[in-house]
Amino acid sequence: MFLTHRYRYRLIRLFLLLWHQTGAVLGIFTSSQCALAGSDVLLPCSFQVDKPPPNPEPPTVIWYFHNQEIVRSDNKGLSLSPRASFNGQAANMGDASLSLANVSISDEGIYRCHVIYQQQPRDTRVILEVLVPPQIRIPSKVISKNKENTLICTANGFYPVDIDVSWYKDNNHLTESQLDKPERNPDGTYRVRGTVTLPPMDGQMDHNFSCRVQHRSLQQPLQEDAQLEYEDNSARTVGARTFGARTCGIAGGLLLVGGVIGAVIWKQRRKALLQGYTVSEINGPEKLLDGEEATLYCTATNCPQGNPQVTWSEERAGKQREIPQCHPGGPGEAERLLGGSYFITCRKEGLQTHCSSLRFVPRVGQHRDVTLICRFVCAGATTERRFPCATIYAKPAPVSVVPTLCDSGEILYSLTLRGFYPRDISITWTCGAGDSQGRILSTELYEGNPDPTFSVCSEARISGDQYKDPAFRVGVAWEHGSLDAPGYREISAQDPEFPWKPAVEPIQEAKFLHNSPTTLRCNISGYFPDALTVTWLRKGAQSEELTEVPNTHPYIRPHKQPDSTYSCTPSLIIYPSLREQGAEYTCRVAHPSLGEPIDTSTGRINVMAKPVCRDPVQMDLLSNSRVQFSLTLRSFYPRDIHINWNLGETRYTQPPTDTVTQSDPLTYDITSVCIFPGHLFCNPEYKAHVTWNHVTMEAPESRELCVTDFPWRPQVEDMKLPQTLREKEEATLSCRIFGYYPDDLTVQWFRLEKGGKKESPLDPETYRVSCSKSQEQGDKTFACETSVTFTPTVKSDNLAEFICRVGHPTQGVEKCSGQLHVYKSQGK
């Protein structure tokens, strides 16, 4: 089983952690080794004891592979497996290393070095990984003209299975190349094809095509180049002739070799007849694995009389059943195998050797109490061999570790292994940061399945705050008899499948207004643990360099969500100016679950300036009784702005005059002028409207203009009185009214009795009121004069007051004469 370096290292540490020892503890040195197939490899195992006693006993060293003893060195001597070598004298000095010669794929796995020295035991495990480099070949370098062609590159004889095969054209990678599914060779290595489809060539054949292969066994990629050639009919003819000549030569050679082989077989047959008839034991895998095809072989040699008769049977609970002859091949073979069928093959190997095989897919429920029997009948003699299916295993199904976030802030990890057999399985949880790993207590719940395999759910809890350290990891390992090496899963916050990485939304859209506060907000949610760091960065308009915005590390107030994750909304307040046009702001989010921080950006910002209406609408009187309105908006950007004038409920048909000027190098001003007929404003309820809109404004703004807004309000001069009022002498009181517009004036006179508080209109029989016609003045306003003429009496008019009241659409105004003093006429 292929393990990555990272998992291999974790497994070694895990085994050392879990190996319980008694007595004194020896120093422990561990390693993992890689070796090329066919090479020699040294598996290190060393130990030391402080203050060794004089004349110590030699150590006992036992090496195990797949739980089988392959080396033993003790005071009784040394026993070795083939291809293994061990230095007993070096072991006395603390070096118990094992040397393996000519390693192969079958040597890959976990080796255990068990040392007992001065009654101090220790175990060391070494993982050996065997690598086999690939051999590459481009079978054909000839292509056909004017049609698609497929180039094939084969990589063969490599191990482990992970490999990359790429095609290049003139050192440029062809991304459309494809890699077939690797296939396994009988010797355990793999083979695979890498293909690329070329469009019809244009006749330019000077391109160089290369097949490049990368594999763990290679220090540098392998490469084979191909200078492609057109397919030529004449060349094919010559090639055919050459092939014919070669074929004749090969046929002759085969006849010669066949003669030699025939002579050898004849000699072996003669010898077999002398040695007698034998049937081998049934050969099969060391252990049967549920769902994985297995083949049993039984061979009869030196059968003296023709082909023997072969039958296979299965024995269950003392009863035997002959397996029907179901021969392989034909449609549905794979389905029949999975359905419990057996396939029997008999073949003759040499003159008097016969091999029969039984191919089937073991199932725990079907085969765990079964013994398979092979019977050979030859020359009337029956020989049977038995193969008990006692060591049948079912591997745990592919697993995943499921984390659950609890309200308490703990994380509950759950590992479920399904469909294994037998029940014995070991599950161990560890956690820690870096090289400091400790064991976690766990609980296991077993269930029996109907088939009859087992399932187990293992649960362990950790404090979620430990993930604030990015180096913190949780590991779980399981060992089972069906596995060549322990299964292992490791979980860290930076794993792609870690479920609580922060989700960072784009920065909320905002309008960037010149010299106005703008708040940038970024919503972040779904993260755990609460260990978030936010940094705001700025990039100048003419720069690609990000610099940190000063003082942007405020306390982030997280909000705990119902699912126990956290969310927050960091913000940044800026005061952009038009000189920062094109700048860019970035919110950078860091969290222990992220290998690299997440950046979200505003993009290049567009700073704008909102129009300012600093002055009231200016009003001017023109000739022909027209009124001109002028609206000025200042300091806006961009230049486009819309201004509309309306009379009443409808838009004024005469378009306004808009004048745009640039007040400074960055902003604009506009003055919009519109002219209306003045007589329309004699109606106080008549109104004009001006509305403007700009991209910076959330809604249009407007001004309402009516006659009460006019600056041309009537002014009344002080009332003119006679110097002396005499009884029964006619007198005139007058007022001049001026500066008003429009020409819509009303004048009324009133009289207030002496000491009275109630005013009364003048009696036209007694008082004669007059008002002159309005006259247009130089400033286009109007003026007029009003008077009242009467004959005063002491009795009625002395100490009375007269009031001149002027009405106008803009406003009303009045003037008072004050108390009059009427004198009696002279001589009376």
C-alpha cells in the first residue's frame, strides 16, 4: 500500500506513542526508507543504554515483516530469511539494522525491529517504500497526411501507480493530451498510455514532439523525442519485403528452438515416468479478501496415462458439493463471479504436467466455514487436496472523518468503518501541534451487519480553540487483519475539506464622494475558531503596490451564529478626494484555516463630487414683463448633470440655457437660466419648479418658485400731510408706492377713531380716495401714488388716524398717518 511521506511520518510517531513498555526504556531511533527495485536497502534500528554493565549479554534482535519472523539473533545463534543479512557484532554495539538485497515490490511495507537488551524491550517500526522507474516508448512516429492522427506514448513497469505523462510540441505543453487508466502487470508494476490527437498536418514536418514522464522514482523526468514522418506507400512496400525476409528468418529460428525444446521435454517426460505421479498442495493467497477475486491452483505432475480427470468441491458443515464445470469467458463473466459463481480452468503444462485453477470472489457470509477440495483422478488413482477458507477477511469500506461543531466550542470527530471482518480492529486518535502529539480518549460503538460483517463508529472530542494554532492536527489510525498497512487520516484546519473556513463576501458597493466620509464594509461568516485577523490595504492610482492603511486593526466584534460558527463585518471609513481617482482598497482576511489570506477588493474606485447649491435662485426682470431665473450648482464631478424647469405641472417648452464651467482642475460649475412670462405670477398659487439630478445623488433635488419668492415687494413712503389741518378746509393725505412686481396692486384706506381700537373703512360720501396708474420704472418695477381728500372737523377728525393698506401677491404693507391735529379756522 502506497503511503505519502507525510502519512508515513505520522504513522511512525503514532506507533511509537502507543507502544507500551515495561522496565527501563531504550533510546529509540526511527526512519522511513525508499529503495529502487533490484537495489539493496538498509533498514536502520539502533539502541543505546546509559552506563552499560561490564560483559553485557548480547542483545536479542527479532525483525518481523507482516507479523512473520524474518531475522532472529540471540544467544542461540542467527537465523535469516533469503536476501536478508544481519551483523551480530554490530548489534552488540547498538546497531541492529537489517540489510535486504535485491528488493522488490513484495518487500514494501512496515518492518518491526524488536530488541531486548539487559531485560529492556523496545520496538521500532520502519516503513519501506519500493520504487520502480518507468520505461517509456513511442511505438509509432509515422503519421498520415490530411487526417487526424493519434500519437501514443507508453510508460511501463513503474511503481507506485501515480504518474504523469505529458506531450510537448516544440517544448510547448499540449494541454489536450489524455492519460488512460493505469493497468497492473503480473509482477505488480503498472503500465499506462498517454495519447494526444493531432489535427491534419499542414505539410510542415519539422516540428519536434516529445513525451515527458514524471514519477517518484525519477530524479529528473524521462523524455523521448519524435521527429514525425509522413506515411509513404512505397516505403510501406519496402517495409513489407523487409518484414517478410525477417519473418522467414524468425520462423527458421523458431523451428530450431522448437526442436531444442522438444528434445528437453522428451527427456523430462522420460524422467517423470521413472519418478512417479504427484499432486501439489493447493496454492492460493495468504488471506482471502471479501470482494476481491482469488485464484487457487493445484498441479499434477508425471501422470503416466493421458489427461487426468479433475473436479472441485466445496465442503460445508461436513457435507460436500461438487462445483459444476463453469468455464471462463463469454458475456457476463464478471457479473457471475460477483454473484458467487466459480470458474474452473484446466490446462496442460508440458507433456505430463496438468494444472487446474479455481477462480472465485470470496464472501465472508458464503465462504468463512467452507473448505475447497481439488480431486485428481489419474490411472484409476484418486488424490485430493484441501484448502480451508479460514483466513477470510473483509476490508473496512472507504471512510471519511466527519466533524461536528458543538455549542460548547468542542469539535466532535466521528469515524465510521463499515463492512469489515473479523471484528477485531484497533482505532487510535491523536492530536497536537507540530511534533507534539498526544493520545485522545475515544468511544467505539460496534454493530453487526446481516452479511455478517461488522461496522464501528468511533468518536473523539477536542477543544475547538486548539485550531487557533495553524500547526494543530488531529489524526486517527486503524489496524485490521485485512490491511497490509494501517489506515490513517489526518485533519488540520488548513485541509481543503475543513468545513469552517471564513466565507468572505465582496466589499459592499459604496459611492465615493469627494471629501465625504465613505464606509467600506465586508461581511465575513461561517468561520471557526474565533481567530480572525483583518487588514485593510491601499493601492495608489498609479501604483501596483499594496500598502497597509494605518490604524486599521480595531477590535473585531464577532457574532456567534446558531450553528456555533462566527460572523463579523469589519469596516473602514475613508475620506476620498478627486486626487485619489483610481485608487484601490483591499480587505485582507487571515484565519488559521487558510493557507493564504483571502483578499477582496473595491477595484479601482471612481471618486465623484456632489453638486452644491450654495446660492438661492437668482431672479431678474427683463423687458416685456418677463422674469429670468438663474440656478447655479457648484463643485461637481463628473460633468454630466440634468436640470429641468417646469411651469405648474408641465415642462416649460422653451429650453433653458445651461453654461458649464470648470471651477478648478477637478470639478465643474453650471448655471441654468430660464425665462418665464411675468404676468403668470399674478396668481399667488402659480408655481415654477427647477429639478436637478446627478450620479452622486440618491434622489433628484428641486426648488419651488412662486411670487412670494420675488424680491420686488411694494415699498410705501411715509404719508404726506398738510402742514396744518384747519377745520372746514379741504385737506389731502397721499402715499407713494414703488418697487413692486408684478403690476397687481390693491390700495385701501381706513380710519381709526380717537382712542379707538377698531378701524373702519372710509365713507365715500365724505372721503374721496384716488390711486394713479402704475408706471414702469428704470429697474422694470412699478410705482404709483394714492391719496385721500376730505374736509376735516375738530369734532370728528381731531386725534383720528388714517391707514393706507397696500395689497400685492408678494406681500401686503401699510402706512399710518399718526394722530391728526385739527385746528379751528381763524376768526371763528
